[in-house]
Amino acid sequence: MKDAFGFPQSLLVLGGTSEIALATARRLIARRTRTVWLAGRPSPALEESAGHLRGLGAEVHTVAFDALSPESHEGVLGKVFAEGDIDMVLLAFGVLGDQAHDEREPASAVRVAQTNYTGAVSAGLVSARALQAQGHGSLVVLSSVAGERARRSNFIYGSSKAGLDAFAQGLGDALHGTGVHVMVVRPGFVRSKMTAGLEQTPLATTPEAVATAIELGLRRRSELVWVPGALRLVMSALRHVPRAVFRRLPL
């Protein structure tokens, strides 16, 4: 159960090597979180992440999870929830893809969509049902400002995040009043290994800043969190730019 301050004592991370997820886990462990499940493809990086969090004092377990295998999600995640209540699920997996390559190779574009959207729909619904069955918990979904309006430079990734964002908001509405809290997090450009080598955009942020925003959002029981907060106004303006003008912007 969450403690008196609203912080989770148990955390399930879907995407156990995500830099944002690990930064979030570190912050929560420094507060009250004592049990962490890292779900991801078996790899040295997953085990290294688990070892790092154990060094901070948490009981950490790893579980084999593949976003591209939705038929396995119910069984895999069901075993985690069978071990005890989970206070927070952080849906943090996703791939950026390579826009130029993915346009030439539709199969690669489909893989981006299946990972970021289809896989998230499956894992999100399985997690939501388990949280609802236990009567409490938070589902935190990492979306992106890229989903607010498709840009020429990354519309494949952006469209997958747009679908995820709409799904998560609808799921939050469906779960309202059940004791399950859904929070959508929309970071801007995050300086991380995944974005290394890419040109940074204005208002770029860091995994640690996103983790701080997630912690604050949990305390406030927010439904939507922008990181940084100024992006809410920027994207509100960009949504209303005429398309003929928008396509000429250096975005």
C-alpha cells in the first residue's frame, strides 16, 4: 500500500532499462519504495540496473517481458501481481526508431508502432485490470510531446505516441472512481542514450527532471504532467498553427 505521503512502497517498471524509469525508481527508493520489479528483455543491462537499485536498499526482482509479445503479457504480469500488491506501475518502454530508414522500410515502422502503441495497450490493460482487482494503485504512462502534433522529422514515432497518449487518457477516464489513478507524462526532448547524437530541441530535459516531475505528480495525483511545464503553453500554440505554416517550421 502507498504510505501516508502517497508514495508507493512497491513499484513495477515495464521497460526495466529505461533511463527515465531508473531515475524515477531511485527517487522513489529514497522516499518509501522498498520493492521494485524490473520487467524487460533479459540482458546484462537489466541485471546491472537491478544490482544498482539493490545497492540503494531496495528488494529488486527482474522478470522477462517483451512488449512485442502481447500474448505473454497476462501470464508474465499476472505472476508479478500474484506475489503481492503493486502500488505503482510505470509504463516506460518505447523505441525512437529512425525516421528516414523507417519510411523506406515499412516493416521497421510497424515495429515502432507495435512497440510504442500495441505493446503498451496490451500491457496497460493487463496492469489496469490487476490494479483494479486489488482496489488501489497508480499507472504512470510515459507519453511524449511528439504525440501532440505529428512533425515531418518524426511522424512515425509521434503518431505512435499520439495513440498511446489517447489510450492512456481514455483508460484513466474508464478507471475513474475505482481507486486506480492513471497519470500521463509528456516529456519534451530528453537527453539520454536513446537520443544521443540527435540535435537537441529548445526546453530539452533530463531523466532526473522527468523523475522529479513524476514524483510531484504522484503527490498531487495529477492526471497529466508536462516536462518541463512550459511545454504545455508551447504545444498549445503549435496545435493551432495552420498546417501550411506548420510544415515549413524547422521542427
